[in-house]
Amino acid sequence: MVEVTNLSQIDQALNKGPVVLKLGSKGCIPCQEQEEVLSELLPMYQNSASIMLIDIKEHPEFAATFGVRVIPDTCIIAGIEDGKYMYMRPDGSKSSERQVQGSWVLPIKKPFHKLLRKLSNSEV
């Protein structure tokens, strides 16, 4: 997993495929639990997707950039269109409008896995 300090890291990772972005904090227990789930998914997608982390306590500017209201928060960035990130929603649709997901990865690991597999096999 890559710790993000600059948006250009996300932009570069999108050349490889979708980016799973976890926004949280090192001192947050639910964030640590979510990171464990993402760590389990990492080997399955290391060649087709990137899993990236942002510590919003260390980089609060990203909380505003991504509209973080609570942590942990996770999103899948499918690509960039017209200079805007395209986010994958839980129903599989894509939008430039990011829906705040909270920790939807943790309680529904299988659907998350399915969405990521679908996205990594599709044209981004």
C-alpha cells in the first residue's frame, strides 16, 4: 500500500488501473481494521489496481479535497475524465460526484471485492 502525500501519486497510479483510496488516521482503530481488510485484497490486485492510504491527520487538506466527514472512509477512483476523478459507487456505476462511503469496505468485503474485480477487468 502506498501512503499518499500528493495527488499526483493517485494520478500516476490510475495509469495502472483503479485506485482504492482509504482515508483515515494511524490512531483510529476502525481505520486499522479496514487497512487489514485492504491488505488481504492487495495481493489479488497488485498488477491491476492500487491501494493507497491518506492519513488526514497528517494531511488535512485531503479531507476537504475528498469531502471526508468521518473516518475511516474509502472510495474507488476509476479514472479521470475532464480533469475530475471518476468514483465507483457501491452499485457499480461511476460518477464524478463522490458519495461518502464511510467504512463500506469492512462490513461488505465480498461486494467490494466484486466491484474491484469488475472495474479492474473493464476499460477504465
